Amino acid sequence: MPEVKEPPRARVSATAPSTLPELTELALRNNPKTRQAWFAARAAAAGVGIEQADDLPNITGFYGITRAQTISGTSGDLVPWQTRFGPSIALSYVLYDFGQSEFQAEAAEYRALATSLAQNRVLQDVVFQVEQAYYVVVGIDALVRVNEQSLKNTQTAHDAAQRRRESGLATAADVYRTETQVAQAQLNLTRSRGDLEKGRGQLAIAVGLPVNGDLNVQRLSGLPQISEITASLNSLLERAKTNRPDLVAAEAQARSARATAKATSRSGLPTVEIAATGGHTIFGDNRPSVSSYGVGLNVRIPIFTGFRDTYRVRQAEAQADQAEAARDALYQQTELDVWQSYYDLQTAGGAITSANSQVKSAEQTSQATLARYQGGFGSILDLTTAQLDESNARVQQIQSYLNWFTALARLNFSIGVSNILTATSTRK
């Protein structure tokens, strides 16, 4: 069995936190998909040279050695063994083929263009994957800190309940209830830490790093800033038509298929070519060597090929129609992607405002309820409910920011730009 070797991959510093631009740059250099797309583009470019080779003559050199014994055509006697050797050269050049080679070269050029555009889309896809994985890691990291704070809050409530029980102001049920809340907070913290490690693994794979490597991501020091999208939806749809590399590549693929169909339709037509030969023969006996030359004009006329050319034309026409249908389907999908991403971003922006207000209110309620409970007023139910509301509000706040940045990355990807905010944002 062949041994599967680990691909060459770069390493990142385990101590210095990596930012999103640093991870994106590393992914573009290190992700196997980028190398795959690059070599595919090179192969398609070489295909153009292959088709353009028909515009040049074919020259073939030979060198042969022959030893034979023949019978004289006049007397019927055996001729002594003869040895002949020497070089020769043949040349052929197509003068006219009714445009078949031109359409083949045109198809190859469109294929190369489509492959190059597909490479650009692969780069955008890698950037999008890194952004998604990065925001997930940053969001779960913030969630871990929220769960850590929630655990501290429940432990504070548990201590307060124990002190009130010792003073005779609370029952054992109050203590047991706070113990349940502490256990639930510990469970939530354990789950979020596990999700964080899984998110780091996804980010490492997106960047092209070992999944078990030490990937340290720069965490948020505070609430991130968001910007308002001021461009209209119609303008974003128009930008997507010109900026999406895969959409332009689909158009190039359709034109390539149509050019191939035109070239195939001319394969049953005659071709005119010029042929020339030249050689120098040296004899093994005492006879002098001789040189020979020849030139001719050939007309190749396909008469019957078992209907092969007919079915090839039908196949090429169907493939061209298929490529055009695929282009139209991608066009519609592009419009839908931009439409959905735009409104996802608008919805996420409105949710952030609501989540921030909810956190502020829940935090004030939790602090006031804890102070009342520690002062001997209020019930443990009110305290645990207020703390749970605060924890849920902070989780919703983190999720709202994660949804906004994810929607922004998806909108950028659907339009085919690196950052739509650089041209559309006006306030923060």
C-alpha cells in the first residue's frame, strides 16, 4: 500500500495571537485548494498553446538503416545484400480547414480564462471559509468567558444562599436550587470549551495548518464595531454581475463550449495541406550516396466515418446548450445569494441593537436582585431567574455579533469583493 505523507504546511507561533488578516494571508499561501486551482490554471494555459500549435508546420526527422536482399525485376536473379542508411525529414502544414483550428484555439482561450477566473473564486472561497471559522472561534471564545462569568455569578448566589440558611433566613431548598444552577453553569462552560477546540480545528484546516497544532487566535477585547451598509440592493446586484469570478467564468465556459461546437461542425469538411520530404541515402557498398526531395499538395476529404462526425456535432451542440443553462442557473443563484445575504445583514444589525439593550437591562436587574437577596429581601427564585436572564442576554449578544460578521462575510462572498464596507460604509 502506498504511504500517505503529510502535505507541506507552515506553522504559526503558538504564543503570538494571530489576527484575521494574518490567518487569511497564511491560508492563501498554504491551503491545498489554492495550489490546486493554480496548477489547473497553468494546465489550461498550456492547452491554449496546444491548440495554437496547429498554426505552425509539423516537422519530423528520421534516421533509418535498412539491409535487404531483393530480386532483379528484369532477370529474376538475386541481388546481393544491400545496406542503406541516412537521414530524412518530412514537413506538413495545413493551409486551410474552414476555420476548424481557429475555433479550437478560441475554445481553448475561453477555457483558460474560465479556469483563471475559477482560481480567483477559489481564493475568495478560501478567504470566506477562514472568515467564517475565525468568527466562530472568536464568538465561542467570548461565549466561554460569558459562561465563566455565569459560573461565578451562580457560585455567588450559592454562597449567599448558604449564609442565609445559616442565619435561618433561607431553606435547604434554596441551597439545592443554587447548587443546581452551579452544576448547569459548569456544564455550559465545559460544552463551550469543547466547542472552542472544535472551532479551532476547523479554522486550522481552513488555513491549511495541522488540526492538532497550537493555533492562538487574537480574542476580542471589547464589543466589535459594526458599520452600516448604505449601498442599495440593486447596486449590489449589479456589482455581483461583474465582480463574481465564477459567474464570468461560467460565461467563458459557455463561449468555449459554443466555439467547440463550431469547430466540431467543421470537422467533416475538407482540409488542404502542403507536404514536403527530403532525405539523403548512403549505401553500404561503393555506390555513391544520393539525395531525394519531394513536395506535394494534399486535399483530405472525409467521405464516410460511420456517422461519427454527425454524433460529435450533436454532442458538442448539446454540451454548449448545457453550459449556457449552467451559466443562467448560476446567474439566478447569484441574485438569490446577494438578496438573502443583504437582508441577513440588515436583520443582524437590528438584532445587535436589541441585544445590547437587553444585556444592559438584564445586568442591572441581576445586580439589583443579588443586592436585595444578600440584604435579606427577595427570593432565591428571583435571583436565579435574573442571573439566568443575564446569561442568556449575553449569549444572545454574542450570537448577534457573530451573525452580523458572518452575514457580512457571506455578502462579500456573494458579490465577489473582499470588503463591501470599504465602499459603502459611512458611519459606525
